Amino acid sequence: MTTSPKIAIIGAGPAGCMLARLLHLANISVTVFEGEASPNYRSQGGTLDLHTTTGLAAVKEAGLFEQFLSKARYDGDAMQITDKDLKILFERGPSLTPSDLDASGKPRAGLAEQRPEIDRADLRRILTEALPPSIINWNSHLTGFDPETGTLTFLRGAPESGFDLVVGADGAWSKIRAVICPAIAKPDFSGIGLLQLSIPSAATTAPAVHAAVRGGNLFASDNGCRVALQQLGDGSIQISLALAVSSEDWANADECGFDAHSLTSVQAALTTPSASPWYRAWHPVLISALLAAQTAPVPRTLYQLPVGFRWAHTKGATLIGDAAHLMTPFAGEGVNVALMDALVLARAIVRAAGEGTEGGLERAVEEYEEEMWPRAERFARLTHESARVWHHEVGGTPEEVFAKWMALRVKFHSRS
């Protein structure tokens, strides 16, 4: 390769847009193809906790730290882990107190390296709007990829070709992964279902719930069922209930016993004593949270890729983010790993472009993959084991379950 490479990125999520931003800053030709018709900044997946050496490192290298600080919340990392009666098993206050912030709400000098929270929708907006509009091709739903020619085909529009590298940042159901590793075209069913609800303007619509969450996160568990309450930057509180389920189709009414898309049906199933596996005798504050929800419920089936998933290197293609290492949300590491993927791969591509040697880009991509695989495996294993403890190993007192989870975290960090 003696000229600047031409890079295609499939998917305009956090990983894809971060990679595009880093390559654009280095004057590398990059085009993003996204199936959505236009930017969509609806609330997507609640709040994210970016870590200093991974997610925040990528944000800084992308020159977006000031934009990030304008949306970040340094009180949002406060956490409570409780039993169903709100008995505290673990409590962590916010990384920064009001005295640590200046008049604009930003951390004072030397304190910005804490682990701030940001809404997923805000992060996506920052990353998307950091790119020139011409870089992202919206409404480009990928239907095929030929790694021999680098040709991409779409549901609408003409094929695109001539790319030196195609990066699959296209998530759980990655079309690029299906081509370079057909055996893992479909992710694995994790055995966990998720119901998401939202309380808008929680400080006024549900003040007791708002006070209980304390501006951060509250996780309450009871015998395999877990409810998470997360304060978002728009004033809403997102509620997520997770439970081990036996079928990918658990949200069908004949499977779960209620209409998982109806707010009144879901609220009745979650708060009325019954034989439903989703019912728990939660503390009155948690019951009031469920009853205060005002948005249509979103049922989700959670999927994952096998821990340690790898693929044979394919010339002209690679994967980042969920396409490479999809994991459930139970360790809170997915977006940090994904943003680090983008950072490592961007550095490799820029280095290869600067060297300009024949075959340099392929060697750089292989080096990225060899670095990413063991790094992602560590976090995927922690996530898998966390889900097992909270949802699949029913029984035991809340204190015993929490102790198992804490032991996992201690073991993980002792090997960092």
C-alpha cells in the first residue's frame, strides 16, 4: 500500500463513529454506511460509565472531551445494590461532590479523570455530529459483502467498491461477521429477557423514587430477578427488569402470560401478586417506580457471542464493538471495550498509512485483532459470570449472591 487507504465502516453506533472520527482527524479516507434513515438520538440503553483508560481515552484522542464534559454527570456513578426490601448490600457515593465542580458544573482541575456517566443517546449525538455530514451514508442497509473485491451491496442504491478495508461495526447481527465467520453469523441466546420502562421528569412525577435513586443507579435483586433504576440526564429514570427465561420468544403473550408491549399489562404483571415468574414482592418504593412508568415497555431478548470468540483473519475486513464481542450489560463494560477497539484499530491504520509499505495495512489489522481478542475476552468472561450469578444461579440469600458477585470483581481486578 503506497497511497492512503480507503476505509468503509458498517454501522454508525459509538464504535463505528469513534473509528470514523479518529481516521478523519488523520486525513484517512473513510465512509460510514448506516441502515437507519437518519440520525436517531432517542434514549438508547440508558446511561454509560466511561472508564479512564478505555472509553475516556478514546474520547480524548478524538478531541471530543469538552463536548463530552458538557453532557457528562459526575454524580451519576453513585450506586446502590440492595435486596428486594431495599436493604443496602453495597453503596458507593458519587466520584465527585458539588464542591469538586466549578460554576459551569465541570470538574475542577485534576478531577476530570473520574468515571463520569453519560446517556447513550448523548454520546451517540456527540460522535455523530463530530463527523462531516458527507461521511455517513444514512439509509444504507447492507445486504452483502464480497471480501475478495471489497464490494458492498445495499437494499437501496448502487453497490460500493474499492475499499482497502471494511470494518464491521454493525452490532449483534453483523452482516460482516456473517461473511467472515459464517459459523457465528447468529449470536447466542443468553437465556435472559429484559423489560425496559421509563419515568419521565422523575423528580416531580415520582419524587420518592427519584430520592431513592440519588441521582445514580439502584440495583435490587430477588432470586434471579433484578430491577435496575438509572437516573438519566434528561430527568427521566430508566427501569430495567432482567430475568432468566427459557425461550427467545419469551415476550410472546402465550409465553410470559401478559402483553409485554402494553404498559398497563406489564405493570399489572409486575406488581400484582401472581404465579408469574416476573412478579416479586418488591419494596413499596420499587412498586411505586413500576407504577410511575409512563412510556410503552420495551421487551428485549439478550444475546451474546461466545466468550473468547475469534475468527480467522480475512484480508480486507475486520470487526469492532458488538460485532466482535457482543456481551450482555451485566458488567457495564461493552461500550468501553468497543471504544477501545476503535482507538486501537485507528492507531494501527494511521501507522500503516504513514509507513506506506506493501501489506502494511493487513499487518496492522492483524495486530489489532491479536490485541483485541484477549482484551475483549477478559471483559466478556466477567460479564458472562456476572449474569450467571445474578440470574442463572437462583437460590441463596441476597448477601450470599452479592458476595459471589463481589468475588468475581475482586478476582477480575486483581488480574488487571
